[in-house]
Amino acid sequence: MPVDEKGRFTDEAPGFAGLDVFQANDAIIRMMKDKGVLLFAEDTMHSYTQ
């Protein structure tokens, strides 16, 4: 699991280490678009984020 106890990516997630998992979403989507591997993305409201 490349996430530490504070919810930040560890060095096991190159390019995202130190980023909060929720704050990293835009960077991850951008990286996937740049590589041409993103099929679909949309915002979803989960009960744990309300």
C-alpha cells in the first residue's frame, strides 16, 4: 500500500510521494491523460466525503 498512516503517498508512488491522496487526484488524472491510458473520469460523491 503506497499510502502512509496520514493519507499521503509514499516513495512507492513515484511522482506523487508526499501528496495527500485526495489532493493527488488531479495530478494522477493529468498523468493518465498524458499517457493516453485514461478511459473515463468523473466526480463522484461518496458517503465518507460528505
